[in-house]
Amino acid sequence: MIRWAVLAVAAVLCGPPAAAQARLFTADSELQITIAAPFAELVRRAPRSTDPFPATLTHQPASGAAQTYQIALSPRGLTRRTRGFCTFPPLRVEFQSPRRGAVFAGQSRLKLVVHCRPSARHAELVVLEYLAYRLYNEITPLSFRVRPARVTYRDTSGRRREETQFAFFIEDVDRMAQRNGRIELEVAPRTVTVEQLDPAAAADFALFQFMIGNLDWDMRAGPEGEECCHNSKLIARARAPRSAVVPTPYDFDHSGFVAAPYAQPPPEIPVANVRQRWYRGYCRHNDALSAAAERFRARRSAMLALIDGETRLSAARRATARRYIESFFAILDDPDAFRRQILGRCRG
């Protein structure tokens, strides 16, 4: 009896097998999804509440029968949910009992990044943010994987028109950490020191954020009243002692690469708009930047190929995205610009 109890506890701690956990994020084909929920009520309450609603998610595979899951669906986030600009909030999907062998096997809670407004322009913003995740995947496996989906939103009350939009799922932090042999650190702001951050990972993080023109993040802190960290998660091999802590970024809609119409640079950063880059990495990690720059150069062709191959973007939008990333590599390739715009602007 004791032996079976120990095995049961071990199963809970270890979680589902790695293959089951990873299946959703081992492909980049577009999932065909229908979510049925009381969307009229969910959208109405979203600015004030993140309470979940009972819903169903149906996945139609390329071949075979459709798979339906009972889920709890809730609005999430802050800017897109509460600031009044977006007419549809980001979503969180909680699976009640995903079946073994199905594409969502091993998943429990997932973020779903959705359109802000129902227009072609806003649909492309979601694609650009999806691409940002893919670009960072090219640099390091210590990053969140994503899976694209074509989602039909069906209002079970019949008060809201059905619509189909591009969206994408983000890998859960626990799964991402486990895939890399690490665990998530849940800590208060500024309790992890700069010295405890892994220099190579921190350099990759900061250089990537500079590449996509993102200023809406912090590796060690968050807005007042929030837990650590702002638009990043910390993972490590052990909870204590804290060493080689890896910051992992997410949420790129305020970046210059995406250039959402509601995105504004932080008031303390001396730039006119989010398309202007400003390096915010720590000076302590400057010695790791040359090696990080080489990792980015090594993946330049692969990253540009991702942009060129993203047919969900218009040709004009692909060209703009490519030029923006190429302008980053122009800085890397110019020793004086690298020294002035990156090394010379480090923090602390």
C-alpha cells in the first residue's frame, strides 16, 4: 500500500511523460479549433473580471474525427483587457480532462493569444507576435514554444456573431522549464540579483528584446503590486541556492517588430515610439554579448527565412518585418554602432 502511495506521489510530481507534454508544440501546422462559450458575457465582463466560464473546445484534425474538450475559459492580461482599445480580450484555456493520445494530451492551462479587433490589420499583428516567439526559438531552446491555430468563436447565447480568426497557444511555463531540465522560480520582485542571472541567457534575452524593439519587460522586477517578473519568467535547476537563473521572455505586442497601435514606450526611456530601439541589458553581462551576437548571426538566415515564409502576412508586411530585423543585424555588424547602441547603453 505504501509503495503504491509513493508511486502515485511520484507521478504527480513528475507530471505527464515528456512526449505527451510536448506533442502540441512539436509541430507548427495550423490547428483548426472551435471554441463555444458565452462570449457576449465574457467580453462584457472582461475589463472588470477574469472569472472563468464553462466552455468547449473542439479540434478538427486533418484526418479523423473531431475531438471535443470541456474547458474553463477566462479573459487574462492587462493592457488588452482593461484599457478600452481592444474589443476582444486575450484568453486562458483550462482543460478539464484532455484525452490521452490527443493533440492536447498533457496540457492543463494554456494562454491563447487572440486578435485585439476583428480586422485584417489586427490579425496580422497576432501573426507578427507569433513570429517573435519563433525568432527567439531559433536562438535558444530556453524559450516558449507556440502553436498556431485558426479559431472559430461561437457564442452559446447567440447574441454575438460567429467569427474565425488567427490565434496561437503559448507553452505553459512548467512544461517549458521541464523540457529544459529546470523548474520555475516563483519569487518576489528584485529578490533575484543580477549576479544570480545566467550571463549567456541574460545576454540572449536582452539582445533579442533589442532586436524586436521591445521595452516592455524586466528580468528581475515588475510593476508595483505585481510579482516578479514583468513579461518574463525565471527558471533554474533548483529553487536554492539560486544560481544560473534563466529569464525567459513572453508578450511581445508592445515591440517595434509588432508595432501594435496601442503600444507606447515607457516614459523613462528616451525614445519617441516603439520602433526605436534602446538596449536595456545589464552591464554585468556585457562580456557575454559578443558570444550572444555570434549566436544571433549564426541564425540570421533561419530567422529571415521564417519571416519570408510567413504567408499569413501580406507581402508588404513581410518586407517591413524583414527590414526591421535586418536593421538590427546592421548594428551587430558595425563595431562602432554595437559599442554605442548596445554596450554603451547597458544598465547598472
